[in-house]
Amino acid sequence: MKRRILCITDLDGTFVKNSVNVNSDDLQAYHQLCSFSDFSVATGRSVEEIHYIAQKNKIDLTHLIGFNGALVESNGNTIFSQPLTGRDVHRILNYLKEEQLIFDALDGQSRIGNFVHEHTDHLWNMELICLDNPFESLKEKTIYKFNVRPTKEVSGAYFQQLRVTFPHLEIFKAGDTRIEITAKGVSKGHGVELVKTDYDLVIAFGDSGNDISMFQETDISYCISSAPKYVQEKATYVSDSFYKAVQHLIGILIQERDISEFKH
């Protein structure tokens, strides 16, 4: 009996290039995967943005892991929701205000903060609300994730400082100028743990620090070669693109007779 397979991909930098489009090769690879596996997404973006990119590219998703795992949908139903506590939202806002940092906070419907996005086409139909003083208005909102946006030169130092200041929260470095904060126990890996029980084989694709926990919860993992070295080292394989990773995976599965009749 062939194994039941689940493939889960990160979006930006892995499946979606330049935070805008899925290129034709990667879309072809998605269709190949769908012939023998369920297909799902795990991202730091909101579930609404996952729906947007899926509808735009006519992609069928079984599981949607948003906000790095703070909100998880499975077969159209929400199975997990863990926003930051009100107390933690207040403490984070106070820290950001004191340090005069640029940020945006995600409540599921919009991005709210003092961040001005240079490329509105990267927002995927998500409203960006930029305020001179967003702190008071955010204190009463349900927040799933903060994106803190220091400059490249100080990003590493702020990442370490945030981990010391908020040791009870999950803090990921996602690129040179973005640090992501979610509630304790929230990660892509936890999201994968929630949805993988019905599968015999789970494969992940990613390219960022917030994908490491997902790599750890899957049987096979692929890291895109543009990722930092420390992320690459946590994956089973490193590949130049999503398409090439899928072709490598297909070769493995044919050899193991999971998809012996698959044509590609």
C-alpha cells in the first residue's frame, strides 16, 4: 500500500518569488505534487493572505497554517487559534515605543503599525494601516503576530535583545530586516504537528528561520539555497528552487515505489 503523503510549503522566498507571484515552473511542480499528495501552506502571513494567493493561482489547500502557526485551518475549519495575550501585547508595544522601532501588528484582517510598505503589491489584498501613533489603538486589539523591522545593521542585536526581554514568547528572525513575535508554543512546527497525524509521510519546503521548527516535524525537508546557512543545515536537502526540490522528491518517491506509476 502506498503511503499517504502531505507536502507543506512556506510562501515568500520558497513558493512565491519576490512576494508577488508563483512562477510557472513552481506552479507546474505544485500540480505534480497534487497527483500523489495533499498540499498545504505554512507561513508568517495571515490566513486571509493564504486564501488570496491560493485563489489567484487556483491552488487547492488541505491545511492552512498562518501567523507562523498561531491560526490553523484544516479542511475549511479552524482547529487552532492562539493570539498573543493582552498583557504581552501591551508589553511589546511599550518596548517598541521605547526603542522607536518600526513595526506592524497582524490582527487577521489588516496590518497596523508605523510601517510604510514600499511595495503595496506584496500585501496580497491586505490593508496596511500606517499611523503616527499606533500604540494606544493596538492595545485593545486581538493580535496574532508582530513584525518588528529594524535596519539590517542592528537586526541581529535586536533579535537577541527581544529573546532576552520576552523569553516566554516565540521570536523568529525572518530575513535581514524582520523579526516575528508570536505567543509561546506557536510555531510552524506546532501547526504541522496538529495536521500531520493522518499521513504516513510529510515533506516540508522552506527558506527562513521560522521554517526550522517545520523541518523538525517532517520526514523530509527541503531548504531553498538562498536561505541563511544555519537554516540550510537544519533541512534534509538544499535545493535551488521549489521546482527542483519537487523533482528531487519525485525521484526519491519513485525509487521507494510510492509513486511508481507517476509520469513527470
